[in-house]
Amino acid sequence: MRMKRRSSNLVCSHALIVAPVLVSLAFFACSTAKPAWEPALDPTGRADYDALLALFKKQASTPQAESYDARGTEQTSSNLMDVLMSCTKVGPDAEWPQMTMILKIDEGGVVQDARADSDSRLAACVETKWRGMRYDPPPFSPFYKMVTLDAHSPGGV
């Protein structure tokens, strides 16, 4: 019986060490992985969004744009959370649709325009709230950045 107790204590102590590592890895994988839903790069019929989409596609594959986007993941996540918290309920019961945004960022890193591929009330709020948000200054201006908002349903991630 004493052996079992040591064994269970050993398992518990390993669990206490391994659990935070697994949680950290899961967070890292979620924050760097491509979204499960990939945005469509086709025009939507929304003139303002489609105009920014065309400009985004012209610069998206440049090395400067790819490097800037890779460095800006944390800023985008933070800005997206601020925007969502002011536009909708955030939490385990929150629900929102899939949406793609194109941001127009000036030489100082300030979002001058934001357009969604949707005309929902949430999209209108997100477009308004994103204007004026700050990023690090981009490599050139204007800089067009695509942000995807994956669908969220109650009880989901």
C-alpha cells in the first residue's frame, strides 16, 4: 500500500509539472496556427470592402508585408479583443459570425479605415471601433492588413 501512495504522489507531482507546459503549448499553437476557416479572397459585392481587398492583394505577398504581419500577431489579437469587447458580448456564451476585415494603416501605424465582408450590425460596429487603433508603423503606407474573425458559438472556443 505504501508503494501505491508513492506512485500516486509521483504521478501528481509530474502532472503539476507537465500540465502548465501543455497549457502553454496549446496556447502557443492556437495563437500562431492558421484559422480553421480561411477567408475568401473574392469580391463580396460590398464596394468599400472590395476596394480595400484589391489593394490588400497587391501588397500581401511582398516580403515586407509578410514580415510586418508576422510581427503584428500579438497587436492584432489585442486590438481584436478590444474591438469585440466594445461591440458584443465576450465569454463562453458569446456568439458571432465568421468575418474578414481589411484595415488601411497609415505611416504612423494608425488604422485609417476598416471594412468588413459583411453588412451585419456587428460588422458595422467593428468597422467603426477599429478606426483609430494603433499598430507599429508599417514598412510602407498605406498598408493593408487582413484580419479574420473566426465564428464563435456558445460553449465554443
